[in-house]
Amino acid sequence: MSERDIRADVLVIGCGIAGASAALEAAKAGLETVVITKSAEPEESNTFYAQGGIVAFAPDDRPGLLKTDILEAGDNVGDPAAVDILVADGPKLVHETLIEKLKIPFTRSSPDALDLAQEAGHSRRRILHVEDATGRMIEDRFLRALRKHPNVTLFAGRTAIDLLTVPHHSKNPVAYYREPRAIGAYVLDNATGEVSRVFAPFTVLATGGCGAVFLHTSNPPGADGSGYAMALRAGARIGNMEYIQFHPTVFRRENGDGFLISEAVRGEGARLKTRDGRTFMEKYSPRRDLAPRDEVARAIYEEMIVTNSNSVLLDLASYAKGKDIRERFPTIYKTCLDEGVDITRSPIPVVPAAHYSCGGVLVDAWGQTSLGGLYAVGEVACTGVHGANRLASTSLLEGLVWGTRAARDIAMRFDDSRPYKGSEIHRWYHPKDEEVIDPALVNQDWLTIRSTMWNYAGIIRTRKRLNRAKSDLEYLSHRIEKFYQAARLEPDLIGLRHGILVALMIARAALANPVSRGAHFIKE
């Protein structure tokens, strides 16, 4: 099969707020930037589905208050130095990039004032939002800017298979005396089946999270953890993978995954209730319904067990006026109405679902990983900001801050040197007799992964469950790897190979940590 090479100064894998920030900043610095996304629709990302908003400063706010809220929500496992960066750079970049450059039309409480929402774990109303579809607007404006920039080439429908590294992918034996370095990626064209070598002296992973390895998730299907898997195989350090945050309130559909009900709904007064109408959060936290997400998710899980229910109720109708609800949460209102629930009159059936990975590829203050030439930004990265549990609406801000900082660091270091020759790097190997993939096998393997993770490595864990998860996933991993080596390359197979490795990372990390903190709760 013919292959073509693509060359760039910077390769960005992923196009949510973190990847888009990095790409736009790199392009602004004059670097030729290639962005790839596995979906044919480049807006498809966790950013696109973010409802609540992005952290800013309230008029009565102070940097120290926000820092305290972030560290407390993270169960004091976060890195104070990383939080200082977020607090110092975040509000400035929100103003410069989102408001001034991209003209994001954040909702206003008056012609002269931006509306600031309240969310759980925050001591102030400090969340900027665009009604309840903040991420959609941010993603749209970033994509417009990227498509207009002459230094950006955007390839949609391209799946990253693995990072290209030297010396691992080099034919030259002398390369083994050099320090390992990422030099790009092998990338599949989903439509043609062609595998390209994308060469770049700097690669930015912005691949998002891994919620899709759990049976119930608020993430889109593409959140298979590809960045974690590629980074681990390339030799980069990974950390804190046991800290998987479950969003407490996802609409429960009878069939299929639900959709996120923003934490801002509780910020506007909604209360959680059992199916027979009793509030219960006062039993679990002095902050009641505005407790951090890990506490609320566990409380709901416990109440579902005690009451033998498959969901609890989120009641906004009893605590807010119908007109306000429709104006404040138009997307949630319409989506729930399509499912037969009028949230101005009735409570919403909700369950917890896998939402956010607080760990990931370990990076420094500028997004550099332990592997030369490789940066990681957004959810795929572990900056230290989130610790053991993420504070609401800090993820978009972290993506904006570290995406921008990574690009600025790359621009500062860039000297157009290529410590390799393309002719020395292996092309992609295709098996002589490629097996045609049976979708039933891929689907069943995914169901096994997701069910195993939900039942054994989910909201409440035990060592017995985690050992079972590890054992079952290791057995499945061998089968999937053998299948992968012989089969025709397709996006679903690549995602499955990524997914099984990420599931094992989570299970192993959870088993290795006997201490319950934040989103990792292990019961003996």
C-alpha cells in the first residue's frame, strides 16, 4: 500500500480547547502546525460537550481562595505550584484569548456584567458560561480561527496509531546511543486505510480522556484513552491513573448512554432526592448538594444500593421558576424534554458516570513530558492541578493554560533541527495476509472492558474486585494484541488496542494505592 509522509514543525493530536490553543499559539509564532483528529467532524471532543463553563474571577474573589478551592477539591493531593500557574495565567488568558481574540459571547447578567455561575466546591460564583453550551461555542470559535490561519493544516478523519520515536523506530543502530525522542506519529487515514508517517520535531498530545473504557460515561465514544496508551508505549511517565472522576448527575436513559446534567444545575439550587422524594446529601456532607463530585457520586451510589433503585432524582423544578430554567439551561431543557422529562415540572432521573481522568501523562509547568519532543495538554496530561479529584469547570481552563504554555515553550526551543533522517525511520508494517475484522468481536471485547471497569474498578472499589479486573483484562489484552497484529488496520481496532491498555493502567494504579483519596475510593 502506498504511503505518503507529512512534515510539520509541530504535530498536534486532538482539537479540543487544549489542542486548539496549542495549535493556534504555535501557528501565531510562525510554526507550520499540523492538527489531526480521528473524527470526521473535528469539533467532536470533550470540549464540545462541556456545559457548565470555565473558571474566572468573581468581583469579590482572590487568587488564594480559588487555589484553596482547587486543592481542597483534589483532597490536597494536587501540586500547589501547578495550581499557582493556573490561577495566575488562567483569568488573563480567558480575557485575552477567549473574550478579546475569539469573541466568545459569554452570558451576561446585565449589559455591563458577565454572569457568574455557582458550582460545587467553589466558594464564590465564578464560572463564565454561554448558557449551558459553553464548550460548543468555544470549540466552534477555535475551529474558525484554525481554519483561517495560513500556518495550520487540519486533517480530520485521521487516527493516531502510535508515536514515532527514536531510537525505537530507527533502522540506524547508532541511534540507540541517543536520548529517546518523539519525532511524530504513525497516522491512519480512516477513509483510505493509508498509514502516513507524520514527522515533527515537536508533538503535542491533546487526545482527551478515557471515559469510554467504562460502561456508563458522560464522554463521547472517541474518549478511548489513546494518548495515555501511545505515551506509555513510547516510554513516557504516567501518573495518578487511579483518580477517575465520576460525574454525579448524568441523565439515565433506559437504553444507551445518558447525557450530562451540568453541575451548574445544582449550583442554581437543585436538590438530589431518592425516588420517593427524600433529600439525602445532608447525610453525607456539610456542603450537601454542592459537595465535591467524588462525595456526591459516592452518596448517590450508596443511596441507589440502599433503596434498590437504578437512579436518583435531581429536582430543579421545586427550587427555581420555569422561565428561569428554560433561559438558564436551554440545551438541558430541550434534551430532557425530548426524553419525556419537563424539568420545569418534574425531577430528572440521574446516575453517576465516568467523566474525567485526573491523572495522565506527567508533565512539567510547560507541558513537557519525560520523553524529549513530546508535550501533553488537557485531560490526557497530569499537570498536578487536579490532584485526586477535579474541581468543577477547571478542565477547560487547564486546557487553555497548558495548551498555550506548551506552544510558547516549543516556539522558544524551536531551531528546525531534525536529529534523524526520514529514510532511517521504518514505514508502517502491514501483515501479508491481513484478517478482515469481525465487528462482533470488537464490540464484544469493548463490552467486556467496559463492564469489567464499571463493576470492578468503578466508583467504589475493593482489592478483590480490582484483582479480578486486572486478571480478566490481562487475559483479554493478550487476545487483543494477537488480533491486532494479524488484522487489517481500522480505527475501531486501534481504539480497542488503546482502550485495553488504559483499562489496565487504571486497574493496576488503583490496586497499587491502598489509600482512599478523592475519586479513588477503596473499601476494605
